[in-house]
Amino acid sequence: TWIAGKWITPWEQSWAPSGTHFHQFVVPPIFASRRDCTYGDLAAMRLPEDVEGLGSCEYKLERGVVHACHAGGAVHQLEGWTHHEIGPIDVDRIDLVWEAALKHGFRPVFQP
């Protein structure tokens, strides 16, 4: 498995061994250039049921679903957090942010 947190070119993907699964959390998604590898869907969250006035969809997602990074930004604002969210993921805050997202009504999108 390769974890892609930034857009990577087909040339960069060529470094991975055959059979690699690219797990990605980057928007837009990386171009699936390898037939001998698999590519995961982007992480996404379903918006809370009480959200109103949503007039468009995100990229290729269904209405009412946003990329996980955008859900994180909304949770950040709802919680009133003042630290910035630019740069590497703070692994010590993953559970805190996950619980806050669920508290505000966000739900993960499971794709078989």
C-alpha cells in the first residue's frame, strides 16, 4: 500500500511495485495510470441531516457528501478551534476530530 497525501504523477507511481494499492486522500484524485495496481476512493463524509441549502455537489461525490478534508474544516469551525490545519496530519488529534465530527452529525461514507 502507498498512501498518497499529495497528487503524484504517473512517473512517481511507477516506483511502486506491481500489485500496490494507492490509498489516497488528495483532491483531485491521482490519475490511475497503472493497470497492475489498485486505487482507493477518496475519503468522504455525509453531511449532517439538518444541513440546508446545499446547491451543488463536490467533484464526483453525491449530493450531501463532502471530501473528508472539507468535513474536517467544517468541524474545525464548529468546534471553534483556533489552531491551523495546514501541513502534516497531527496523529494525536485524529480521535478528537473523529469524535467531534460524529458529535456534529457527520457520518462516514462506506463504499464496498
